[in-house]
Amino acid sequence: MGVTPLKIYPGSPWENGYNERFNGTLRREVLNAEWFASTQQAQAVIGQWLRQYNHIRPHHALGMRPPIPETLLEKPPKSGTAKGG
């Protein structure tokens, strides 16, 4: 597909601002706020936070909407009986 990763210079967070912002938010809201007894516990808490972050939490850059609104998750199933014309 012609996709190649771009490497940024160490110590240059401004070259990947979106990822650095996400990492800071994850660290501030989860990693610094919790004490994990196991890797499995950390995975469960982070997974729950990611669902909330992507489906519920408003994002300023998106007009205070979540990236994946809940309404997009509840699509009606396709029956396969409709005929195209």
C-alpha cells in the first residue's frame, strides 16, 4: 500500500503533537491516578478508559463531541432482503 512509518527525532514531541497530547491525557487521567496490582488490571482499566475516551468523552477539537458517538455504534442490522434497483 506504500505506507511507511515516519520517525521523529528523540526529544521532539512537537513533531507528533496528536500522539503526545493523547499520551499526556492517558498519563494524567489514568496512569497517575491508579495503582495497578497486575498487568491484567491495568489492561482492564485502560480498556474501560479508552471506550469512555472514544465514545462518551467530549473533545474540544470536535465541537465537544466524542470521536465515535454512541449513535454510530447502534446501527440496525442489515437483513439482506432489500433489493437494489
